[in-house]
Amino acid sequence: ANYALPLAYPDLGYRNWFGITRLSANLFFDFAAGTIESTDATIPSVTDTLPSAGVEFIADVGAFELIFPLKVGFRVAYRFEDDTVATTFTFGQIAF
């Protein structure tokens, strides 16, 4: 299950071409673990964990009178393993 916290319902638009109906945020925590097995006896296998946490800001956008709004947003994630911040643009998720 995924819950996006509604931040605002601005209902902004320009004619029937473009409109923003909802702004929301989503907090997340991801954890992945993996092992790389070596076929060579002289090279040891490697096991690693990759935890990350962050926030995603999402806008429900309607364009050209589409029946379903599109979700457009960006994600900021902090990777604990190497102390870096990554940003990602998201587009094209259909909001039902």
C-alpha cells in the first residue's frame, strides 16, 4: 500500500489545455540486499545492502481534456551506503 499525503488542491489551469488538480507528498524508505557470487575460487563473493530514504512530490496534471490525470513529480532520495543524494523526475504514471 502507498499513501500520498495531500498538500493542496489548487485547481489551477489554463483554458482546457492544462490544469493542476492536486499536489501531494510521499515519504519512503527502501531496503535492498544482494549477493554477487564468484565462479572463481580466488575471488570472494560479495554481499551488499542498499538502504535509502526520501520524499516524492507529485502533481496530478490534466492536459488537453484527458479523462485520467497524469502524475508528474520529482523524488529526492538519500542513499545511506555512500552518503549521497539522488534526484529523479517522474512522469507518466496514470492516477486512477
